[in-house]
Amino acid sequence: MSTTTTRADYAQSVYVQEETTYMTAHDAETGTPNLDGASPHCGQKKDANGKYWIYRGFVFFDTSFLTADALIESASLQLYYSSDKSDTDFGVVIRNNDGIAPHNPVQDSDYLYSQYIGNGGSENTSQFNGTKLDISLNSTGKSWINKTGNTIFAIISDKDISATPPDGNEYVLWYGWDNNSYYPRLIITYVTQTGIPVVDDPTYSDIKATYTKATTNVSDTGGGYTERGFEYGISEEATWAVRETGVWGTTGDFSLVLPDLLPLTTYYARAYVTNSYGTGYSDWTSFTTTDVPAYGLYEESNSPTICFYISEDDGKTWGQKHGPYTTDQADIEITKLLVRGSGKKKIKFTSNTLTGISA
């Protein structure tokens, strides 16, 4: 697994200023580029004269160092503040572009709101740590990272996205690409796939009437993988599957529950792990589910105390004592809301010798 920090090749913003009507500012087709490279802006403000300003920022990274086989496990954008003007906190949102805007250098047409879509990750300005704002990319944002060229993000206020007018200052200034100490950073952690993963045969625990837990070990990740799970059926043929997706780059165990099974039935299951090279499978192994839980009564030895329990293969797994009772007691009714089982049961003793019990 590798982690690479890349600095921005370019970062700028475009803004509209001094509009009397908020939506006129919001929906304007063009704005004024800020080309000095020192302090791109993000956010909105309403000045002392009641005029609206809106700032939309952009940041460019060369991410062509990533190979086609690279799987991105995590990524974060770091913006170093040059000035925090957010009297009211707001969310800083990473957005994607339409493939045309923004330009390098930015142009007045790059202001147009409809050119930027999605939410690749966000962070509220209240989380500013005094130096920088860290924005973790979500799965959508990670999918925008370009392995063959430039990755370009729009940096836009959530209040701008929702077209919510500001009451005062709701914007921040962050250092641009030409600041050697505080340039924007994109930190990417990734693994590089090398082949098909290898997974061991599954084992089973907590086998019950309707489910069990399957566990396996990934002994070779193939450089990294994106899906893992178990296939199972009543023969060595995949009828059902349970799975999870993500990015993994280390060997080790994983477990998943196989649900919706039938009691006293033999099932076959195999583990699998998938990456871009293909899917690695284990051999099939089998297990047999237990009988359904049964309700029963028994009398503790050397005691007239009666216990109500659920019986499974591993013994009396739940119990509630009632009593002790004297031997001449009859017609004792016990009602118990079960923690496990099918709900409320009434047990009636029709004799003092525990015969003729109905449930």
C-alpha cells in the first residue's frame, strides 16, 4: 500500500460581486477571474451595502502517476487557509466538472453554476484546525481521480449549492498553488493490483437453524481487491451469495453471515475475492444447520423449581426459573414474553407430577 501527496499545479477562483439580487449573482453566466494565484476564495457574503458576492474555487492536480491497476483506498484534500471570513460556518464541498470548465487559467465563463455537479466530499468550516481544512473524499470523489491526467475539483459552498442567501460573511480564502509551504495538497492512499487474489477454504461457527457465520483468510491479495464474499447453495453450485465491497490491500481473515437457511439442511459454500485481474475462489466446504429451537420444561434435580427454556444443539441456551413450588400445587399458569423465540407463550401445569403439559 502506498501513500502519495501531490501538490496542486494550479488553483484559482471566479466570483461575482455587488449584485443587489441574490439569484442574479447565483445564476450569472460569467464572473470575474481571480488570477493572482495567492488566495482563491470559496463561499458567499452580503456586504454592508446589501450587495451579494459569490466565490467559486478550483484546484488542479496532476494524478497521472497512478497506474490503471491502482485501487484508491482513501484520498483527502487539504486546503490551507490564508484567511477565514466565515462569521457563519458553512460546508466546503468538492464538486466535479463537466469536462470543459474550469480552464487553466480560469476564465469568466468558469463561473457558471450548472457546470459543476455532485458531492465528492465535504467538511464544515467549523472543523478548521487553525491551519488547514481536511476534506476526505467519499467513494464518489475517489472515482473522480483521473489516472491518466489532471484531476480537477470545484470548491463550492454548500449554501451556494442550495442557493441560500448569506446574511453576512460566509467565505474563506485559501492559499493557491504558488505558495511553497501552504499549497493545496491531494493525499492519495492506494494499492497496485498484480494478479488474482488467493483465498482459503471457509470454516463455520455459530451454526444455527437459519443462519451461520462463515470465515476465511485472504492469503494473497493480488496487490489489492475490491470485492469479497461467499457463494453457497444446497450443492456445489452457487445459488446465493453474500458480499461486501471496498478497497483492501492486506491479507487476513474476514467473516460474513449466511442468512435465510433451512433447518437440518446441508449447505455447501466457497469464499471468493475479486480484483481487476479476476476472481480467486476457495474450494467448496459444507456444514449442516441445526433443528429449530424447541421450547421445553424440566425440573431441576433435588429441587421443585421449574425452568422454562429454549433447547438447541448446544444445550439450554436461555432459561427462566419459576418457583420453587410445593408438590401439591396444580393449575399453575406461567406467562413469559420470550427474549428469543416466537413471542408470548402460556404454559399450564395440569398436574403436580408435570404430566399433561400443554403449551
